[in-house]
Amino acid sequence: MTSISISKAERSYIQAGVLGNPPSRADTRSLTDFRTISLETGVAPLANGSARLSIGRKPHGGSGGTEILAATKLEVESIRPGSEGVEGGRVACTVTCSPAAYSHLSSNALDDLQYDLTTVISTTLTHASLHPSNLAILRGKKAWLLNLDLVVLADAGNVFDALFMAARAALCDTKVPRTRNVEYKARKGTSSVVGSLAASGESWKGDMDLDEEGGSGFDTRSIQQQATDFELPDYWDEGEPLDGQSRWPICVTLNIVPPVHFLDATSQEEAATQARLLLMFAFESEGSTSLQGMRTLGSGEFTLPQTTDFIKEGEKYAKQIWNSLNAKLKDEGIAKLKERTKF
């Protein structure tokens, strides 16, 4: 990952601070303290789900901090040989970086950064274990493609944690439109009118001719009930929540200056850090913890026992972030419900 440039003296000063007894940071936080996190969902009216998250932004509309905008959009894909559509639907993730957030980077370096961020997000969130069960529409024919787009509006450090929190908030805010199957194909040799009647639920009131076997040519009991298309029962219905809300993971980044580590690094602190360990956790139930991904950044190295200890520590931090984020999402949901029920 591309970091800002700092002098050797500034790097030494930052490292000496986190290694001190007691440790000290420029903004007076402890090694495990996060900057203020703010979150708002439903910020993009045309999206199926959206969220805006900032870490360390100054209050009352101030600037600064790391800021992420996340939005999901569902589109219908056809499932046929040679197409990208797959049975059960797909999830596609893209991260875009605002040039204003990385004014120190060239155009090529910005493209590389966007690619790296997209790879980490996509590799984790598109894993089969997280796939939502309600993206299917018509078996073998149509399914939803869930596009998750994230935009880095500002980066003042700790962008990975911010991206995963914003992504989880947008996914939890996502509603999948309810669909109803229509148009049924009739069995070969049976009137196509009957197929339409079977789909609409209407009954035939004309003369009932007998087929060659003596049965009614309009007997619908043996028609193959195969849906060929779908419709939205209620255009104004928001739909149902995207499946797997409890499974969408978050990331906690351990910034390592041996022998200590610290959380929520600023851009200057990241530039002074020898290595960073990204740990992606999900907590599907109270006693269930899943390590969904892990990645190292930087030139530093650590042994297997050290990695094991880092994972244990990371799980503890991630659980705290998870609970805080869930509480905020619950508050956002209650606020939305109250807003919709106002008269």
C-alpha cells in the first residue's frame, strides 16, 4: 500500500511514542483507542442499501478524518451458457478512490491502490460462505447481481477498517425486492391458453373438448408448472433484508512496532509502522467466531506464535467494534422506522 512520506525524525518520534512507558500518541489516545466514528445509513435514495461512515472527522460538519461512502445496487442477470450470471446470484465489489483523498499519488499509483483495496474487499465479501440465499429469482434463468460500490472520499488513516464497517452497514441496510413468478409453459400438445390461465389463476368457461385419450384438452392438472419470468408484486415495497446480516465481517488492523501494536493509525502513524496485519472477523452468534481473512502489509515479519497471539488480540478488538457497530445500526433502523410512521 502507498503511504504518505514522512521524515526519519518524524518516524523515530512516532515509534518512540508508542514504545514509551507509558505509550503516547500525538492525539493523546491510548494504543487501543479509536477516533470518533460516525455512521449514517440510507444516504443514497436510489440505492438498495447505503451508508456513509467516517473515522476521526471533526464534529459539527468539520473536515478531516477517513470517510467512506458505500452503496449497493441490485440488477437482474440472465443465467445461460457463456454468461456471467450464476445460479443463486452474484456479489461484485468495487472500491474507487477520490483523487482529492490521495493528492500525493500519481494516476497510475491511484489505479494500483484502487485495485489493491478492491482485491481485499472482494476476496473477503464474495466468499461462498457469505453468499446471501435470497439472490435467486428463477432457477436456471434469472438471479440478482448485487453490486457493492465503495468510494474513499478522504483517507486520514485506517482505511481498511473504515471500508469494511461501511460495507457491512450498507449490506445490512440492503433490501432485496420481492418477486413473483409468472408465465407458465404448458405441456407439449396442450393449449398455450391453458398455460396463461394457469399463471393467472383464471378458470376456463368455454366448451371443454376431449383429447385423443378421452380427457379434457383443457385439463390443467398435468401441466408442467415452470416459471419463465417474474414480476414485482408491489413496486413500492422495499423488499426483504439481504440474507446473512450476522455473517458480514468487519476488519481490525493491527499496526505493529515490535514488540507492541496499536489500533486506528493515522496516516502519519501508518507511514512509521513496520508492518500491518489485517484481520477480518465475523460473529454469527454469541459463541461463534469466524476468521474470514487475513493479510499482512509492510516489510515487517513475525513468527507463527506471534501471529497466533495477534489473532487472539484482534478477535477481542473486533468483537468490541462489532458490538458498537451493531448498536449503531440498530439505532439507525429504529430512527428510520419512526420517520416512516410519522403522520
